[in-house]
Amino acid sequence: MDKQQDSREPGRSAVSTRAAEIVVALFLLALGGVVIFDSIRLGARWAEDGPQAGYFPFYIGLLICVASGVNLAVAARSSRLHGAFVEWSQARRVFAVLLPALLYVLAIELIGIYIASAIYIAVFMRWLGKYPWYKGLAVGLGVSVAFYLMFSVWFKVLLPRGTFDLLSFVGL
């Protein structure tokens, strides 16, 4: 494959600064629109007894929309935003942390926070920290047991046990 055709080559731009600016401006514009819409639903006028519940949020949403519109216009017309926002080598490192974190959140829903945290800590210590498995497992289990004792036993705070409550099999 030709080097010019492989856009995932290290050192090459994964996302341009201009594209990132436009995406963020559009996201914030939509967020400001949601704030305005909900403020109008609550009442965004000045009533006889003072401002309604949505009065101040309405103007905050309006400011967000105006600022986002200006940023969008600047990003769309600017010729100096063609540099790399992130390169593929940097994006890979971000995804190396982001994707396991998303799996961790899903695991919390399925098997609970204690077991998911023990696995997450052990895997990260082995994978990114290059620690031996026994150290990762010891720290992962130790942290999870400490959190279980602290939250469930001492503070009586219920943390997510998961759809498949694996701790119930051992009587916890």
C-alpha cells in the first residue's frame, strides 16, 4: 500500500483541528438549544413576582448558542486550522484507555462494581504497567475488598451489584 494512501500511518493526522472545532461548536450549539428549549418549557419570562424558573437558564443557553455560532463560523472560514488536532499514534493511546473504560462501565452493569473493578485494575496493571499478574490480581482484589468493606459493611451504601450478582454466590 502506498504511504500516501494509509491515513492511519503514525505521524499522520487522524482528525484536523478544523474538523474538531466544527464538531465541538455543533455539539455546544445543540446543547445550548436544549437548554433554551427546556427553559422555555419551564417559563423563561419575567412574571409579576419575579423571574420564572427558566429565565436565567434561557439566557445562559442563548449565550452558549451565540458563542458556539461564532466559533462555528470562525472554524468554517478559517484557513489556519488545517493542522493536526490529533495524530493516529496519539489517538491509539487514547483509545487504549477509553475502550477498556467503556467495557468496565458495561461490566459494572453486568457483574457489579466490585468484581469489575478487581478485573479492571488487574488488567490495567498487567497491560499498561507491565506488572506481573499476581501483583495486579493482589491489588485489584485488595482495592475491591477495601471498597466492599468501606461502602457495603461500614457505611451501608449500596453500590451496583450487577445484573448477574456474582457476590451473592459466595454469600456477600
